[in-house]
Amino acid sequence: SASNLSTFYEEFRLVAANGAVRWIRSHAPPQSMSNGDVVWDGLAIEITAEKSSETELAFLAFHDPLTGLCNRLNFNNALARAIGLIDERKRMAVFIVDLDTFQEINDALGQSIGDDVLQMIGERLKASAERCQGIVARLGGDEFGIMIPDVSTDEQSIADLCQTICTEISRPLRISEHELVLQACVGVVIFPSDSDKQQAIIPDLAIELLKRADLALHIAKQEGPGAYSVYRPEADERLRNRMILRQSLHRGTEEKQFELHYHPLVALSSGRIVGAEALVRWNHPELGMQRPDMFIPLAEASGAIIPLGAWVIAEAMAQHQAWARAGLAPPPIAINVSSVQLRKPGFIATVEQALAETGADPRNFEFELTEGLIIEPSPEIFHTLSWIKSLGFGVTIDDFGTGYSTFKYLRDFPIDKIKIDQTFVRQLVIGSSDASIIKAMIALSRSLGVKIVAEGIETMMQRDFLRDEGCEIGQGYLFGAPLTAEDFGWLQRSAITLPVT
Ligand code: C2E
Ligand code: CA
Ligand code: CA
């Protein structure tokens, strides 16, 4: 049995004589009778379905179903661990490998041959990476990631490593009657570099390293098949921009350089708009309009997220009220909340103040929390979430499937909705095996009685699949880009359905 202290029930795994496993959740405290017997009196429900979707989901969430290699999430975690373990004298290398002619093979010979190619290439890369304690992941499509924890950094050694990768891939592949020859491009980043040591904080370093390797890959691709390229900080404009952004964040908050855009949430069956997600933009005086991925991590690291986040909440509420006053019937608005905001004690006061200033009704808003936040639930966070819920706000888990498995918390926390992360939706086009992750999530949401939303829908095929599997609400570029308040107001007035065809 697995007892759970925060709630008052236990879970039992029952094994029948024929080996079949069933799970029971029961609320049945033991009682001593006067004759000395102990009886269990209470309630039990069967939760076998919930348990099996948990295990299936847990495997699928960390592995690429086709090659059995790590997936992107698992690779990110491994990078983060390796970064944490790296010592003074060592350098690690992260490669991104992109197959050049894969799409043509897939189109000409069919997906099943394409799958064989990916599996065989995956095995080769794995064998050669393991010789240097490295790990390999399939990052999506025909892209692989390789991490080698300890490399020599002279130019020749790095060139040799890239050459080895390219050679492994270009050795002919024999699949049934075909003999195929592929080529690859490779982008590589070495960590830490000299400039990394000068930079105090780089938020989310694992993701940053993948971005750098990706940048190098882009440069390699321009040279053509078989090329490789090493990341150079001088070539990275983002680095320079990030320094400017970091320095001007506080000023930007004071001078109200931010604005909110609204991204429609759509009922997949009818195309009607049933909500909007507020997404912050920074209209930077020097660098122009900035997306949040560029500055939210910086704001989180510097603390500027607190005033910025407070502004976002108040602005979304004020806008909802303004639409209502203008005679529209605005749908509920989802507001993103960073874990830094929620952990700080002032969050409740911030929300109270925004409600008081705007006169908004909490039932018209929901807060989106990233899954990572709920990993280490403290009594304070539980209290804040319960308070939010008691006022009538909705609570959604954002980017579901990208954090560690949080099924238990999902069950014990007051959650209304989960939002399937875009990476799963985007991979839907690549192979039907990816679809099983989404099916498992939908099954899980059903068994837990929470609503489910899919984001990042870009094609009709993705929408139809999700709708047919029972996901009712979606969001994505298929239905349109995030809109200014003015344009979103217009959309409400027009009673339009999306996508506009
Ligand atoms: P998110 O919460 O996962 O928001 C969804 C992001 O995906 C948005 O990017 C949206 O424009 C984009 N997106 C939506 N549909 C599609 C699609 O079909 N295809 C593609 N490729 N992308 C799509 P955006 O606006 O750049 O926001 C990035 C992230 O920044 C958000 O991710 C969220 O985590 C954070 N963020 C945005 N606004 C706020 C805010 O006010 N406060 C906090 N703390 N974080 C925010
Ligand atoms: Ca969100
Ligand atoms: Ca999201």
C-alpha cells in the first residue's frame, strides 16, 4: 500500500491469482471492536485506469517511442544535471545533428522505411556516443542531440568529433532491398566558454545551450550537407541584446513600456472563442517589440517579475472591465504567473489590490502555472492556491508534460485544467506514435475530472485529431496570432468563428 499523508486515503495494489493487477483507492480507517477484532469500514473505488495511464505517460514523457532514445525533455534534464556536475577543468560538448536528405527518403520510400532509418541512425549515434560516456536523444523529426561530458577543446579534437558523427551517418544503410546514403549537418557548443565565466546569471542554461548549438547548426546548414559549425559568442546577437534588456528592465516597468496581447482559446468543435490568454510584450525603445521568452527569465532572475507580474494582473482585469463596459461579453482571460511570483508572500495582496482597483470579478480569470512550480509544493503555495480558488479564480497547469510527473499533486491540488504542452502537439505531424502521449494525457484528465486544453495547434490535422480524441478546447496559430486589445475587442464584436477560411 502507498499511504498518503496529505489526504486521508490509501492506495492498494491487488494481484489476482492469474497475475492481473488492480488498483484500489480506499478511505477506510481501521477500528478496534470491543471483542478485539479490527475492522476496516469505509469506501473504496477502483483506480486501475488512472494508474495505467500514469505509467504509460511516465515512460512516453521521457522517451522517443520510435527509437527508444531520450526525448527532448529527458535530454534537457540530463544537460541540466551535467551542467551541475561539471568541474573546473572539464568542458562538455553539446551537438545537434540534422539529417539532410531524410525528408526525401521518407517521401520517396514511405514512412516505414523512414522509421527504420531513424532507428538505425539512432543506434549508431548511441554506440559511438557511449564510447565517450555521452548520451543521445531524438529531439524531434530528423534531429538528434548528443552530449559528451568531457572533451578536449582544441580545434582539431572538436573537428574530429564532428567528423566522426558525420561519418557514422554517411555509412550506407541497408534496409530491405535499398541501400541508402545520408548526410548530416552538425552544430556544436562547448561549455563553459570564457564568456560564460564572465556572465553571472544565465537563466535556464540547458535550454540556452541547445539554442546555441541550434544557432551553430543553422550556420552549418548554410554551408551545405556534411558541414559542421562551432558556436561562437561573437556571432550571437542575442547575447548582446540580453545584456541591454537586463539593464533596462526596471526602467521599462516604471515607464510602462509593456503591453498585453490576447491569444484566443477556441472550442474545437464550433470554432467559437471561449477564452483568451494574456501574453506580455515589451515595446523596447531601442530593440523594438520583444517576446516574453527573451525577458521573462531575466525578470525572474532579477526580481523585476514582481512589479511586472502585478502590472500584468491589473492590466488584464482592467481590460476585461473595459470590454464589458463597452457592451461586449468578454470571455474569461488566462493570466500567466511565474513561480517566482507565487512563492513570494505578496502575491495575495497583489491580487487583492488589482481586484479592488478594477472591480473585476475573479470568476472571469484563471491563472496559468507551469508544471515545474508544483514539484515542490509548500504549505504556503497550497494556501495561496486554495485562496485563489476560494475567490472563484480558475487554476490551470501550463506546459503539461514538460515537468516531472506530478500526478499526485494534480490529484491533491485544487486544479481545474491542464494545458498540453505545444511540443507534443507539434510532434503530432511527424509520426503517429507521438499521438499516444496525447491520448494518455486526455485519458488522465478524464480520470481525474480536470478539463484539458491543447496549445500550439497549427494545422487542421492537429485540430481534428485533438477534437476527435475528446479535447474540447485549443489554441494556436491555426486560429490566429495573439492580438492587441483593440483587435481582440473587434473579434468579440464580430462573433466570428476560427479559423477564418
Ligand atoms: P506559454 O504560456 O506557453 O504561451 C504560449 C506561447 O506560445 C506564446 O508565446 C504564444 O504566442 C505561442 N504560441 C501559441 N500558439 C502557437 C502556435 O500555434 N505555434 C507556435 N509556434 N507558437 C504558438 P509568447 O507570447 O512568446 O510567450 C512565451 C512564454 O512567455 C509563455 O509561454 C509564458 O510562459 C511566458 N509569458 C507570456 N506572458 C507572460 C506574463 O504575463 N507573465 C509571465 N510570468 N510569463 C509570461
Ligand atoms: Ca501560458
Ligand atoms: Ca504553455
